[in-house]
Amino acid sequence: MSDATTNTAADRNRNALNTDTMQWLSALIALIGLYLVASPFILESTDAATWNDTLVGTGIFLLAGYNFYRLSKDRLANVGAAGLTVLLGLWALISPAVIEMGSNELATGTAISGLAVALLAMYSAYANNKADVPARARTRTRG
């Protein structure tokens, strides 16, 4: 009888999201966004690359920061914001092929950052879309 109860509890908690882990993920995405903002000022760049990386990096930082804030309040991350972050990451990935960056280092850094952002934000959107309720919020409502 206790096995059936354990299995039912495991099924209920199966889709609970660990908001602490997702907060770290959002913070990492935000830091990559800050790198994109800073990189054209550190490395040789063109005006177009400076504007591109500054605007895209700021967007990534703000969207990831918003999801970090939501997760800190025991809410799920906004899947739409994560999806937009994916799109910004994909643009950062392909932008060195479209925009003259000024240096190979900046082009490589922008592309790698874009790939990392796109992959991490895709996972964040997927995990938050599949989750039921954050684990801490569920235990707080039962008590």
C-alpha cells in the first residue's frame, strides 16, 4: 500500500521545477548578454558590430533578468521571454555572417555567445513550459 502512495507522489512531483537551478541558468544567460554588450568595447569592432552586440546583449540581459526575477518569486519563467531570448541568441549566432564585425575575435565571440544563449534559453523555455508548479511554491501552499 505504501508503494502505491509513493508512486502517486512521484508522479505528482515529476514535473515540478527546481527554481534554484533555473535561476542559475537565467543568471548565466544574463551574464552572456553582458559579455555581448562589453565585447565590442574591448575588442576591435565596427560601428555596426558595436550597435548590434550592444542592442542584442542588452535585450538578452533584460529578458534573462526578468525570468531570473520571476523565478526568485517562486513563479515559472516566462516562456515567451525565453523564446524571444532564443531568437536573439540565434541572431547573435548568424550576425557575424551578415554584419562586418571588425575582428575575427569579436565575430567568434559573438557567434559562440549566440549559440550558448540559444541553447540555454531553449532548454529554459522547454523546462518551464513542461513544468507544473515550482517545488517550493507547491510545498508552501500545502502547509
